[in-house]
Amino acid sequence: MELGISGKTALVTGAGRGLGAAICRSLDSAGVRIIACSRSNNDLQRLLGSLTSSDHLYFKADLSTFEGTRKLIAELEHQDLQIDIIINNVGGNLNLTNPLMSSEDFWNVMHFNMSAAIELNSNFIPAMQRRNWGRICHVSSISALENQGPPAYCAAKAALNAYLRSLARFVCPDNVIITGIMPGAVLTEGGYWDEAQRNRPEHVSKYLKDRMAIQRFGTEKEISEAVAFLVSEHASFLVGSILLADGGQGRVFYPQEI
């Protein structure tokens, strides 16, 4: 399927590895120019070496801080780079998993999953509105819907969903379409499940049998190709839509009001 985004420029955060890198590869295949951001130069250089075009850019940026995010924005503006697509992929639990963590740790997790997305959206959406075209996709998690992780992480992803759903309504008249995706358990190189397969294979086997209806993990490409669709021309009616991509892992229902 032709996505209609060839020649567009996409800013991808958390692009050095895992889902972020896979999203870059899918967008590259669609003819999109990538501006990749990560904390690791080595990861970024390896990523660019895997892409087909030589027109892509990368910036080392620590988006876990306001300073790092605003420094990135300033550099993009200094280079007069037009951003057509934003993939807000940065997030995680910061290895803060104690259910009874301090409020400071709780808000650090919230900040890591929300603040960069808010800053980037608020800065670049007005230009998208003036051009009457923009696409933004937020990488959320099945944890936004049910107890699939530590409380702070679940709360952060639920807040991200509420934020994007609400913001989407305000900007869609200008053809700026905001969406999200909620992956379930996905196998990423060096990620939690990759390490678990090597160190705790019995735990992995039990998890796949008991929790994953599809009896396997998701792949990076299965998520990245869905993201590419969500930022395509074909997503023009998906205002605030959040795609659950979990292989049947979740068990949440969406009750309808009578």
C-alpha cells in the first residue's frame, strides 16, 4: 500500500534501538526523511547505516530532562528543519518498579513518558496547522488499560492516552492527526524479553502459554508497520485513535453505555 508520505520529514524519539529503530526503518521504506534522536551516538550511527537513504539526520539528545528536550528543539529550529511527522516513542519505567515508590520517583516516571511529547507537540504543531498537514503518533502501552506493569508506568501511559485523545480533537480541523499505539509484549533486541529468553526460558514459556493468546511475542516490524500506517495519508479519519497491538495479551473490555 502506498502510504502517501514519501518526501515528508519525521522526527523519531528514542530511535537508537528497539521499536524506535524499527519505526525509522519502516518510515525509511516509505520514503520518509528521518530525524532520529537518541542518547547514544553509537546506536544512532548504527541505525543510519541500516537505512536506505543517505538523507537522514540524527541528533544526540537526552529527552528525559526539560533541558535536553528544549536543546533539541532549539537545534531543529536553528537548522530550519520542517517537521511533518512526530513519533513520540521515548518512555519506560526507568527501572522504578516499587509499587510504594516515593512521589518523586513516581513523577520522574510520569515526566519521562509525558514531558518530551508535550514539549515537542506544543512547539511543532502550530507550524503543521499553518501548512494544513501533520501526523503525530505516540507509543503508549497495553499498561495504559490494565495492570500490566508498575503503578507509575501504568499511570503514565494512561495519562499519555488521555492527553493525546483530548489534544487530537483540537487540531484535527487543520489536518493534524494525532494517534497512538499500545503494544503488548514485543521482542526487542536487548530488551526485557530478549534477556528473559536467555536467562529465564521457563518464565518465558509460561508467560507465552498463560498470557499471550497468539502464543508468541510481537515483532518490532509488526508494531513499526502499524505506526507507519497511523502517520500516513490513510489515517486522516483516525482522530485520537489508539491502536491496541498486543497479540491477544490483554483482557480488558470496552463496555458500552446504555
